[in-house]
Amino acid sequence: MELVAALTINEKDSLVGQLVQPDWYFNPRLSGDTLPWIISEQEINASIYPDHIWIKDLTLVEYNPPVNPSGSTIN
């Protein structure tokens, strides 16, 4: 289980290719579940640029990544 924030398509599009910190880019991903696009709590907490301050206000929810038949998680 991890904590993530759900994103709209527009929010996701605004983060693609943008830096969280130097040498670390946002990595919005499809949840493969009931949530749409998501970003991790780590990305939210580590974000240092003012253009992305709005992500600090996103609500965190519990997320369980899908498990493939071999038992490992799929990310």
C-alpha cells in the first residue's frame, strides 16, 4: 500500500516533463484501478518549484498497486 494523489488529465498533462527537483521528473501514471492518473506522496512532498505548489493541496488516498499472477507488483 502507498499513498498517492489522483490527477485529472489536465493536471497530469501539466506535470509531464516537469521537474520535482533537479534531476527528478514527475512520473504521473495510470493507476490501473478506480483512480485515474496518480502521483506518489514522495513526488508531492519533494516538489520544490512554485509552479507546482498546487499539488501540495491534493488529497492523499491509499493505493494498492495491481499484482500480476507471479505475485510481484506492476508499476
